Amino acid sequence: MTTTKTADVDGTLAQIYALAGAGCDIVRCTCNDEAAATGLAQIVPRSPVPIIADIHFQHKLALAAMEAGVHGLRLNPGNIRKPADIKAVASEAKDRGIPIRIGVNAGSLDPEIAELHGGATPEALVASAQRELAYFAEIGFDDVKISVKASNVALMIDSYRLLSETVDHPLHLGVTEAGPPPAGLIKSTAGIATLLSEGIGDTIRYSLTADPVEEARAGRTLLESLGLRERKGLDLIACPSCGRAEVDVIKVANAAMEALEKRNIPLQVAVMGCVVNGPGEAREADLGIAAGRGKGHLFVKGHVVRVVPEADMVEALVAEAERIMEEGIEAVIASADAGAAAEAEATRVELLATQGADVNRVEEHLERIQEITKN
Ligand code: SF4
């Protein structure tokens, strides 16, 4: 959702383009006054993605937004409550072929429904959506998507589960007012991922107190990591580092992430702290680098292709990523430097000999645990 004033056409369009670039497929803009509706009329024809108008309190603004050409509406049944107003909007949407999301929110639930159900319970949220559906049904309108958002993650999950058992409509998922990252990201992911893994949900939104581009990135990353969306961007994986690490993994991983993201390279790239375990553990990555004895060992699908000075690790990683994009993985493996794999193996053996196979002293700890528990 954009955070600009919708009346600011250029500012809003700049944000919409940034969101689309970050992987957002659909953008919602507030339509809170006549100036916003006027802005929408200029934004919609220039937007790279469908635009949804967010409507609260004034049903006339829903009518104005449809006139502006929006692709969809979000109505809050908690604050547009007159049946005649709701049906007027649905009737116009039906005539124009515009879908509506019934956007129930625990924080702005219809007080009458809340009282009937003893508060903002899952039953109350679902009842609010059902009441809106019934108004729509009276005029034969059914092009509907539903959300029952709450800032309490457990309530949100229970509400969507109940909703999915109650209706057949597509569902839009979100934890509302999740707050700033990282807590907001964790809460949103807990709610959305739980439901998606149960097969519930058709569209999602992260509601973060942050730049909306972060919301889009988070949503895209979640869908990609669940295999629900083809990965279009970088997937940087990195080991957590341990006693074997031959380099500052956090520093190298952050530098690699920044450099590769700038180039929008859609590969899975691994940054691993040591050559003892790195290439093996990250053998599924398209490309990776592992440190050892002042060198960086570049590997592609587990095959070591080059050995570079440690100071050049990030630069070499980026260059190799660009080669893969130009020539393909097989070609890069086929043109591996002679001796690179042997050098990496020699370093691995050397590190094992000097550090021992148990550099994290697991065996020692186990023995001591046994002694402690015996006494
Ligand atoms: S063993 Fe190597 S690759 Fe694995 S966590 Fe430790 S430093 Fe990283």
C-alpha cells in the first residue's frame, strides 16, 4: 500500500513503480477525499500494476474511485455500515465489472457485531464479512475477495481458518498493524506463512511500519521461499559462522548481498566461512565462495572453479555471477581454472589437519556432559 497522498500523482506513481520493481503485483492507494479520487484518475492509466482504492467511511468515494478507473475496491464493513450505501457501491461495481475486497479489521469491527460476539473474536470477524456478502447477494454481486485481519497473530490465524471453512471466496491475508521490522516482519510471517502452508490464502500483504518497498520485498521473499512464486531476484544464503570460520562471514555476506542486489542477479549465492564444509554444504547453490588460508574458493554447483585472494572475494563473486548470467552454469563449470579444485582440496585437508575434525570441540563437550550427569 502506498504511503503518499494519493492526490500527489507523481509521488504516488514513483512509489508504485518502486513497489512493482520490488515484486509487488497489485498496489492499494487510499481514496480518502475528492483530491485522492482525482489523483487516481491520473495514476491508474500510468501504473504498471493494477490499482485498488482503499475506502473507509464514505461510500461516495468508492463510486468516485470506480469512475477514476481503479481495478478494484477495498471496503471496510466496520465503517461503511448503511445497507443502501453498500448496495449502491456493489451495484456500480457489478455494472463496471470491478471486484471488491471485503476488508474486515479486528480494530475497526462493526460495534454491533462485536457486542453480539463478545468482542473481536474469529466468529465476529467472519460474521462481519458474511453480513457484507449478504448485502452484495441482494443485488447479485459476487466478485469478492475477503480479508479478516487482526494485529494479534493467533486471532488472525483462527479467523482465517474459520473464514476458509465458511466461504469459498478468494482470501487476502495479512497481520494488520504488525509494526516496525524486525518484530513486524516476524509477526506477519508467522501469520501469513502458517495459513499459506495450510493452503489458505490467495493474495498477501505485509503491513509494516516501514518503507512500503520493504513490505513488497518481504512478501516476495516469503512466497519465493515457500515455492509459491518463481524466484526473480537474488537468494543469498550464508553459513552462520562457527569456530572454523576463516573470514568475517557477516561482513562478506552483507557486502556480497549489496553488490549482487544492485545488479539484480537472480541466482542463489552462498557465502561460507570455511572451505572445509562450505562447498559441500552449499553444493545446491548456483554459486558460492568459501574462505580458507587467506583465499576465497569460488564454487559453482559444488564444483570449485577458481581460487582468489581473500581481499577480492566479493569482487570475484560478482564477476562470476555475471559470467553465469552471460554464459550459463555449465559453461562456467567447464571453464574452471586448472588446479582450482585441487588447491581447495589441499587447503581443506590442511585445515582439517591443523584444526582437527572437531574444531567446535563437540566430542570434548559430550565427554564432559557424560561426566557431569554420571556424578
Ligand atoms: S563449518 Fe565452515 S561453513 Fe560451516 S558454519 Fe562453520 S565456518 Fe561456516
